[in-house]
Amino acid sequence: MPLFGKSNNDDKPKLVETVGPVPEGYHVVQVLQVAEVGHDPIHMQTKVLKDIKRQCNSFGFDGFCNYKTTASSDGTNDTLYAYADGIKAN
């Protein structure tokens, strides 16, 4: 995921993606949340990022910002939670 930029997938609309604050010219529409349970941290990170992007596309957002993750474990399963602000252009 770029620190700030556009997705490079040509068959879908380009999404603004940033771990930082709301970019100039955009506003927050909705908080996006996803969770993934598993044992493979890299797979889980990839999955939650794809889910955030899928939510942006399904809601018609231009992208997301303030992307954050947190994790927990019960000793058997790991859970990765991801949060981001869905944004649209002003």
C-alpha cells in the first residue's frame, strides 16, 4: 500500500490510499471496519486491506485514509482488525 497514492489496478477505479490524514480536497464519509481470524499474519494483512478496498468500491468511495490495524490473540487464533475512513472528493 502506498503511503499516499492511487491503486494500480486498471480494471477497477483508482482508489486514493493513505495511512495519513484526510487528503486535501476530500472528506470523510464513513468509518470502515474489517476483521480477519487466522494464523498467517501476512495473509491476514493482505485480506483486511482487500476487504477495505472492496468496501470502498461497493460504497462508491474515492478511497480511504487513516488506515490503522490492531491485533489480538486468544492463544489459539489470532485476529487482525483494520479501520479506515472512507473518503470522497469534495
